Amino acid sequence: MLDAFPGKEGRGDAFPMREARARVDSLVPKLAGNVVVLLGKRVAAAFGMKRPKYLERVKHRGLDVVVLPHPSGVNRWWNDARNVHRASACMGLLWRECQEDECRRLKTSIPSDAPIAGS
């Protein structure tokens, strides 16, 4: 999300919220029409989300958004095998949906009278 590593702060990495929010404002139009996975509550806060729930798909700022815990060692959420399983299932659903959407886009963008390779 940021162009450079902001350094350390406390137990983890610094997170310059003002800079992140400015970056989000430029990203949102580019992300329209996509499912956006945000890694961490601070990233979600930069998008303007208040108290996001992990693995819950919501509409926010015109985007389909899913928030996952940040994958750093500071976040212990990932230490619970049940959470890892839930996150894996969530991402699997999103992946399958994206593949289906891509197939639909390809089918609708290829004219029905287009030659088929190998025929």
C-alpha cells in the first residue's frame, strides 16, 4: 500500500495512517469491480472501515471487501488452526468465484462466430 517501509514502532511496524488514507483515495477507483482483500485492521481503517470483522464480505466504498488478519508474527490469530482453516475456506471461495467470473467474461467477450483454434 505504501511506497516505502515506514520502519518499526512498538512490537511491529509503523503504519502512517494519513499517508495510507491518501493512497486509498487514489486506489479505490482502480479497484472498482473487484473483490479486495485487506490484510489487517489498520489497512481496513485506512479504507475508512470501523470495527471490521475478519472473513466477512461487505460492501464498502463501492467495493466488495474481505478483511483478513495481518500475516505478521505479532498477530496471534493465525496461531489457531481453526482460524487458518476458516481463512483458507474463505479464500478458496473467493478464488473459485474469481475463476467463474473470468470464465464468464471470456465467454461474453468472444464472438460466437469466432474461429476455434485447432478446428
